[in-house]
Amino acid sequence: MSTELPESYGSPPDGPASAPSRRTFIATTTAVGSAVMAGGLVAGASPSGAEEASAAEAPPSGRVALTVNGKRHIAVIDNRTSLLDLLREHFGLPGTKKGCNAGACGACTVLVDGRRVTSCLTLAVRLEGAEVTTIEGLADGDELHPLQQAFIEQDAFQCGFCTPGQIMSGVGCIKEGHTGSHEEIREWMSGNICRCGCYVKIVRAVEQTAGGR
């Protein structure tokens, strides 16, 4: 049996270069085409196009001016920023706690124009001109608010995480006049969760403060 390879698998014959094989031609053509396309894309990219893409990706922002604990603030923020994040991350007021971040636990309760709100569900850009009171602004200098003092006297806290929200909600509850009985206080404070179970003492503190008005 002959072991001689066919001419197409062997060394090229002497003389002028032979035509490229079909496989070589396709590989070469593909590589050149890819390089040309890549070069065209790079050359066609413009700074303005990059800027437009960057602008399209940037979240919309807005300006809001509001008063927090008696101090005027003006901020330019992402329109999706909650009042809770504005207070904690922009204004440096960490007393308002981030609990569930879904409006279910009440740890983030603050007063907006005298009414209690869950700040995690309140968009900051909607509060133009509003007056916000947080736990940091409740005391009068070194003199505690009566409800803060009542929480101490009634030992109405344990771990303390929910306490700022409980106190702010209690202040709102008293202003609203929902303190006629233990049951009424519990009902109108039911949006504030205490995982330590200090509800009885919290109700007593609210009742004590409401009675001393």
C-alpha cells in the first residue's frame, strides 16, 4: 500500500505560491472583517454619545427645602430618596431608626407638620416647605420632653431600638387626643412594634404624659 500523501496535505510544490485553501481564505476574511468592524465602532464613538448614555443612566434628581428640628435645610437628592434616608444619610440625624424599611414596624416614625408619619415610606421631595420633628429635636435643650421623661420613669424600654419611634408616635397620639383609655392608646399606637414586649409600660408612659398636659 502506498504511504504517499495526497498533494493537498503535503508540502507546497516549488515555484510560484499556490492559491490559498478554502479554509484559509474563510479564516482570513473573517478576521479582517472583524477588525474593520471593531475599528469602525471605535472610530464612530463620540464623546457626546457617551455623555448622553451616562445622562440616561443617571437617576432623576430634585431640590427640596424643608425645616428639620427648627433648622432650614436645602438639598438636591435622588427623587427616590425617602425622608428616613434624607434624615440619616444627608442631615446626620441617626436617631430615627431604620427597622423594616417597609412601614410595618414604626421605628422610623417622625412628625411632619405635627402629624406622625413613617419616614421610610415618605418621599423627601414631596415635603417642600414642611416642618419635620425628629427625636433629636423633641427636648428643649437639656430639658427632656415630658414623654421622654415618662419613658424613663416607667422603664418603658429595653433594647431601645424602637424607643425613638415609640416616643414620636406617642407624642402624635397625645396631640390627636387618642388617650382616653389603655385600649385606645394601644389601638392608636399599634403601628409601633416593640420586640422586647414593653407595651404595658409604653402605654403607661403615654397615659402619664397625657394626664399631665
